[in-house]
Amino acid sequence: MSSTIASTDTDERDEWFPHVPLQGARDIRLVRILPKANDLDGFELKLSTTHLDDPIPYVALSYTWEAAELDPKTGDFAPTLKFEVRCHGGYIKVTENLLDFLQRARQTADISETYYWIDQISINQADPVERARQVAMMGSIYKAAGNVHIWLGKNNPSPQFLWVYNSFIPLILRLDGELRDRGISLGSNSWDCSTPELVQGLGASVCKEWRENYEAFFWFFYIRRWFLRAWILQEVTLKDPSQIRVSCGDEEFSWEVFESFTRFVERSSWHHSLPFLYVTWAEKLVGPMVPLLNLLKGRRYIDMQVRGGSELQNWKANFIWDIGPQDERQIWYSIFLHFLRTTRFMSAKDPRDHIYSLLGMLAEFLPTGMECPFTPDYEAPTVNVFKDVATHILKNTPSLYLLSTVSFGLCNGEIVIPGGRAGWPSWVPDFSDETAFAPSLSTTVYMVSNGKQYYNASKIDTIEYQPPTVHDEVLTVYGAQIGTVGKCNDRRRVVSGSENLPFLCFILDLCVRGEAQYLSSSQTWIEAVWRTMMVDCIPANWDTQPSALFRSWLFEHIVCAIKFKGREHGVKSYLESKATVVGLLRRISNDPYLSSALPTWEEVEQKTSGYVDQDHVEKHPFELLACESFLTGRWYLTTGGYLGSGPASITEGDEIWLLKGGKMPMILRKAADNQHRLVGESYLHGAMYGESMTDELVSRMGPVEII
């Protein structure tokens, strides 16, 4: 079949609306950029249509509608401005970042012969029906493109980034290849290039420059907003890397180089040891390789699906352990849920696009004879879209894993109350919650321990699963209550400073119980505390005593909390909290056992009188071991004496439940008519491996309605 293209010329055209309705179900519009010297912008656009199954060769543009860059200090970005450009006899409005691209592209030789697919122009954004149809085809559109052009904005990267890309990456990739040929593998401790083989192979000056520039290199991927777009997963994973071009200002980059370096970082385990980046506007530590690793894994999954074989089966086996699917249809829904949770931190202007942006890639995994059950619908309310997805997943996966993706935390410093949104059922996850970086704790523990440790609070492998039912807004599951939240720490933990004093008071008050055993276990309360911070998960390759790290970490936090008074911490509350901490430290000093396991007042007093490096705290090894729920959540004691941690919205009186099909304890909050609202999953020390699943508790398990 020959390539065909149809003109969209028409005698009558609305000056402000150049789109002519698409005639065929598989038609798409293409754009040409025609230089025009006498036009204000120096170009005009020409629209044409072509059939996706036999298109004229075109380039698919991948970019961000809004500002290309974030402010690294505030997380803010410039307001989205729209500009009118001449388009096919009329005018169309485009955002500033796209205008920057069009103006840069018009200077390219033979640009008038290049056809682009650019969603902002190629789709009639004012027509929700057309928009939905085209969005459903976007995976195919990027897959059928001759090339994908990634536009990262008009500003050039920093000199530090360019040095790493142009100088360090070629050197380290070459050296890694040579070392592997000799049977030498670089380990995670080599990330700073201080090991003998790297100093000798790269040169001391290159190693030194890497240590000075690596942070600026990785920050590039967080500041450039393209890398955090939800849509990019399907826009780049469906194309061969050699067919992807990257532009940033005047610079051109190879996507193959980015992928090669990411594979090297993963292969050498540098991603486990590279210091976290502290995102000041989110008060969050993030892994420097998260954006690139996410894209690399997406492509790897697509490649495995194409190749088939044992690697694909091993990957699917992870879902069978994690979520429990038994057939190919259930595995597809489990893969969908996997991508929903791992891309949740990415951004989309329309929250529904957190669903729709995955459909093109997920189509690659559909079993034979199965059609995608979801169709883009921009006229449906977001809550309806999310509820529909949640219901499908609950009905098509034999576990309650989906409920572990529900988390009500903090928004602008305020606790978000479950069910606080009008018409939003508490059991429906907000798939657009970009603050939710972490997967379920059960998955985290399984991955960090290399599959040697896993939670099974409800003994899902031995207790018969009862599928949940959904009626209107009510989800009915089956379980029993095992506890009630009593005392909570009254303030969430921050990175460092006096705002941490209330939390440190809570921790120290538990630790000074000394040699007393934690409930019926053989552990002391001090051990129970540091194990709860780590959610009882010690990495498989970790060779340092966590108890010693905990003592050191606690010491540094107490010093910083006393030394540095935060701006938001009132004088009175600061002095009261400080007095409580000092009193507890003096008590520790007078107890031989406590002083061997915990910092004393004399140590803290001596340190606070000298120089203190506040930034050092966030890089402490124990900080990297501590779990996300500890870093951003809330600690509590049950009325029965159990220690737990969970969402920041936990409050006194909330109930802890074990549900059939759930690996984690769940926090529920009483509502009217014996119904409950879901608060989120919880770590409960001493109940994570089925210890509470007695015959008596199993006999009490019955239906519970969650609204």
C-alpha cells in the first residue's frame, strides 16, 4: 500500500479554529513548520491528515505543555502563557514551551519538508470526543512515527551536566566494559569513583570532577519537567532508542547514551548508594536515578514481552507472589496496577491522564483475545474514572493489594481527612497523587531483602479469600479488628531541626523503657523502635549493625533539634520540647544499660557547644535505611501496647484491621451506620507475619463496609 496524505484545505474557515473534523477512525493530523520571513514568529503552520495504518513519514514530538523547568528551590514554575501563531489560514494558540520549539525548529534545514505530530496542534483540544479517540491511539501514534523528538526546553543544560554527559559517561562506560572483560564488577561502593580501579582507569582528576558534578547532573532530571511527565513512558518505551532524538536549548543528546548509562548505574548498583537528593519544596528525599530507571524498566518490560521466554515468566512470577494473579487476564490487571503505582509520582495536567497515559503501553501486554477494558473519556468526572479502574482491579485480582495504594497524607502542611472530598469513596486511590513515591510496604520489603522477607499479616496463603463486592459507593470486604490507635506522635518527622523535638520526645519516651521486653517478644523496646523505623527490613547486603547506626542517627538528630531552632517552631513550644528531651537524656545518662544503647545528655551537650553540620543528617546511613512511612507518616501506640506507623492522617480512636486478602494491617475509621472509611495501610510491629491470625480472630472475620 502506498503512502497517502490528504489536504485539509477548505473555502470557509473560522479564523480562530483551523481544525477540520477527522473523517476516518484512524486518521491523524500532521503539522508542517513553514518558514515565513514577514511573519512575526518567522513561520506559519500547515495542517494535513494521514491514515495511521499507512502514514506519510512523520516525527512525533514529546514535550511538556507547561514550563520546561522547575525552580530547584521552590518547585514552582512559570505560569503557562499561550501565544497565537498562524496555522492553516487562521490562528491557533500554543503554550510558550511549544512556541520555543517551533521557533527553534524553523531554523532547521529542510524543515518545511518535515511532518510532525504535535498533540497540542494535531488534536482538536476543544472537542472532548476527538480528544478521547486520539488519546486512545497515542501509543500507536508514537510507535508508528519514524522518529520521536524530545524537547526539553530552550535553556541550555549546566556546564556540570554537559561535562558528565560529554566526558565522564563515555569514559566510565568504556572502563566498565574493559573491567567486565577481565571479570571485574564494580560494586555499589564505587559510586564516588574512589576505588583503586576507577582512580587508575579514569584518572584522579576525572574522579574528583565527578564527585563535584554528579549532583548537578542528576538534578537535571528533576528540574526538567519532561522527565516527570506521566505520558513519557509510552512515548519513549515503544520506540527503538536509536530513533529518539533529544534537544535541550542548543544541545543535542543521544537517548541511547542515557539508557546505556542508566543500565550501567543499575548493573553496578550505584543507584543503591548514590546519596539521595533532598527536594526542599516537598520535604522529601528522592533517589537520583528514579526518572531514568523508570523509563529503562518500562522499555525492558516491553522488550521482554516481545521476546517472551523465561525472563518474561520470571517477571510475571513477581506479580503472582505480590498481588496473587492466577491467569493471564489477572496478570494483565496486576501489570496495570504495577504501572499505576510506579508512575504515580509523575505529573499530568489532567488527573485522568494518569490512567490514559498508560493505555498505549499496556496494550502490548494484553492477552490474546482480550480487549482493553478502559476507554479515555474526558467528559467523565475524575472520581468516576478512578473508581471504575479501582473496581475492575479489585474484581480481577485475587487480593486487596489495591487498598495499599490508598494513602491520605499531608497537603500544604495540612492533614487530608479520608473521604474529605465530596463524592470520593475512601477506598478509591487517588492515582494522580504525585506525592506518593513508595509502593506498598510489602513490595518494598520483598525487593530490598532480595525476596527473602515478606509480610503476610493476614496469612493470605492459608486463609480462604473472599472477593470484595462493590455496590454504588460501598466496598464490602471481610476481616476483623485487632486493635485501636491510642497515643500518636503529635507532629510528623522532618529532615532536621527543632521541629523534630516532639517526634524525638515520642521516640525517646519509648526507648527509655530500657531492657523491658516489647510485648511477648524477646526484643527490647529500643530494638522494637529501630526495627519499626526500618519496618523490620534489613537489606540483604547490609553488614553494619542497625542498632549502632540508630544510636548515631538519634544522636545527630537530637543535636540538630536542640542547636537549630526552626522558623515555624514557637519559642514556648521549643523550650517545652527541649526541656522534655533534656530530661529524658539525663535519665539515660544515669542508667548503664540505656547509656550504652542511646545517646546521653553529656554527649549531646558537648556536641551542641561546637560546630554542627545540619546537612550531614540527611545523608546519615540510617536515614537511607529508614522507610518512607517513617519519613513522611505518623507513629502510634495501640491501646494494647503495639507500636506502629502509617499515614500522617492517623488519629486516636482509629481501628487496626486484618482483612482477608491483605498482606498489611489496614487503618479504618468509624463512620455512621457501622460503616468505615479507609485511612491506609500500616506497619504494626509484632503483627506482620501472621502472629495475630489466631483461630479466635479468624472466627470473628466478617463483612465490613468501607465508604
